[in-house]
Amino acid sequence: MNMFASATAELPLTALLASPLAGALLLALVGHTRFGAWVNVLASGVAAACSFWLAAVIARDGASTAYQELFYVDPLNVFLVALTAFVGFTTSIFSRPYMRIEVEHGRMTSVRMRLYHAMYQLFLAMMLVALTTNSLGVLWVAMEAATLCTVLLVSIYRTPAALEAGWKYFILCGVALLLALGGTVFLYLAADRVIGSGAGALLWTHLDAVKTQLEPTIMSLAFVLLLVGYGTKTGLVPLHHWLPDAHAEGPTPISAVLSGLLLNVAVYAILRCKVLADGALGNGVPGRAMVALGLLSVVLAAFLLHRQRDIKRMFAYSSIEHMGLITFAFGLGGPIANFGGLLHMTMHSLTKSAIFFAVGHAAQKAGTQAMEQIRGLLQISPTVGWGLMIGSLAIVGMPPFGVFASEFVILTSAMRQLPWAAPLLLLALAVAFAAIVSRVQPMVFGETAAMKRLPHPPALVPVFAHLGLGLALGLYIPQFLTHWYMRAASLIGG
């Protein structure tokens, strides 16, 4: 990291963080007007453009710090920054007609729309801060702030079910982040013995440089608390109970960003802590703990898919399954498994957000989220129907979509490194395949049911843009992206 690279990265980083913060302030004033949705799209678009700018700088100059080392950007987090900002942008495009329809259906008021738009941008800003900060203390603060934003977004309909989901999310994730705070304190205690006191003791770059000197017992306690705390935000079993309710009761754009953004950021927080714990302990225990939680999440979520009657709850359990698979891959460690985990994070974010886009409009047309009452989408709205069907086939790992490629990499890594786990993964993936396809097929191809005509045309460009990217990356991963993933995978180690 040289001084020139740091200075070069500061400008796009500043623009990246400033755009959603400025958007949140502006939308607090105009978020209830007809211009609010367009301001939301514009602010998200600027953030996406700045994220690509920052990624280009890091690809050219390498990892760099900014603002007296408070921020740190390397190939691992800049990849997630670009993915987060892009999905945030496409979700804002989908959100514009979707939320307009919700207003006309009487589910949203102008006051709530102001809150929705302002909190959407603030949530995006906190995700980007969490990804780019070099301080594990600031990371915790950003995750806490994002939690408060999403509590307001999940409960924004103010129905009894939405308020219950919001409280459940607040209590469970609040307790989890309290545990993560305890882990951060233990991490500080371990660093104090080597680095000394002060804010620098929680800077990740400083900790990474001395990770082999950190006291193992304190680091063991720190990692357990951090894994449980941030693992709850990831939705890992048995810490997952908030996630299905939050997805089912909140607005569909929030379901998309919860699955596509928040879960990835929580995994990223675990990965940064795992690197330090691996260096301090040197016994592979952090990886084995992640393998156990990941495998449990994959298997349990796959079998729970069959019990769901609400379409958004079903795909919420699908998110738990896939985050478990990602956690399992990073727990295995090594360049190939880490590569598969990073690729799966990308594919899941793109595909699952596309599915929620299609699900949102299907539920609006049917006037319900109950799968038994959503029928014949192909006759009523072919684009929504095909978007849901193609997205479902993609998320269950049908070739040639990118999810198939990433799952193949993870499974082959499991066969080589942990042979006994591979049959369990295959069984869980087969069960999930059967559950999702058997439920989605009648919704798309079944007999036509009575459905409403939407007052505004749905925004389906984001659906097929995401699915197109997922298909393209399943067929061919460009060399620059492969190199990027390999560099990021090497940083995770294991």
C-alpha cells in the first residue's frame, strides 16, 4: 500500500459513501413526493457508478487505506462493495413502480414513503461503511445502524404481523449484536497486549499484521461471540428465526436487499474475524465451527422449504440454505473453496434479488403471498411468470446458470477436503430443488386464477438483467473477474 494509491482511492471512496448519505438527507425532505422514487434511483445509481470507479482503482493500484487508516479497501471488500451498490441500484429501479402500486392499494401513506426512501438510502450507506471501514469497532456500529434502519423498513406496513416481525428482528439481532460487541471487546483486549491501547488496536490492518501474536484463549472467546453475533445477521441455523418473518412481512424491495446485501455483509464480517482467529489459534477450529453451522443451515433449511405456504417465506428459507452453503465453503478454506464461496455470494445476490422482484409483482397481481392462490402467471403476465420460473431454476442450481457453477466448485471441494459432508450437501440440495420447483411450477403453469390488473407496469428490466448476468457468468467467467476472485480468495486464507 503506497501513499499515492491511498490518495487515489480516497476520491471514489468519498463519493461512494457521500451519495447515499446525501440521498437519505434529501429523501427525508422529498421522499413522500412523486420525485422521491426518482431521487432514490439517482442516489443509488451514483453509488453504483462510484463503486465501479473504486473497484477500477483498486484493481489498478492494489489495496489502500484512506482517512488516516479509518477505511481500508482491498480486492475482497471492493468486490462486495460493487455487488452491494449494483443490487442496491437495480432494487431502487424495481422499487419505484412497486411502491407506487402499494400506495394506490392503500398499504403505504406519504409519511411512510418518506421514511421508506430515507431509510433505504441510509441502510445502503451503512452497508457500504461496514464493508469499507478498517475499524472492527466502526464495523459493529455500522451493522447496528443498518439493523435499526431495517427494523423500520420491515415494520413499515404497520400491520400486526409486520410489527411483530419488526420486533422479532430487533430483539434477536439486537441481542446478537450485543454478543458481537462482546467479541469486539475481547478482540481489543487481545490487541492491547500486542499493539497497545487506542483506536489503532481495532484497525484490521494492524491486527492482521500481528495476528500470530494475539493471545489464543482471548481470541477463541472473541471469535465465538463474533460468529454467533454476526452469524445471527447471516441467518445461520439455529439463529435464523428473524429472517423468514422479516422477508414475509416487509416490502418486497427490502426482502431483495436483505437477501442480496445484508446477509453478504454479515458473512464478510465473519470472514475478517476468521482471518485473525486462524492466525492466532493455528488449529483450524474457526473453520470447523463455520463448517458445522453452515452444514446445519443447509440441511435444515432445505427440509423446512416443504412446509412453507407463503412464497416470500419459502424463498427466505432458500436464502438461509444458500448462506449456509457459503459459510460452509469459507469454513473449508483453501483457494478453491474460497473461490466457490465468493462466486456463490455473487450468484445468490443476483439471482435471489431477481426472484424477489418477480415474486413482488406476482403477489401484487394475486393480492396475496399464499402460493395456493397464485396460479397461471404465464397466461396472465408472461414476463413475471417466466422471470419467476427462470429465477427458480437458477437458484436451485440448474445448469448452465452461475449457481450451478459455484455449487459444483463447493461440492468438489467438500469431496476432497471433507468427504463425509458431500452426501449431506447433495441430499439437501436435491430436497431444496424438489421443494422449490414443485411449488413454483403450478404458480407459473397452473390453471389461471383471478388476478388484479396492476395500475402501473412492473419494472422487469432488473429481473432479466440479474438473470442474464447469472447465466452469462455460468457460461463464462471473464479472466479479469477470475483473477479478482482468486486474489480475494487468497486474502481469506484458511
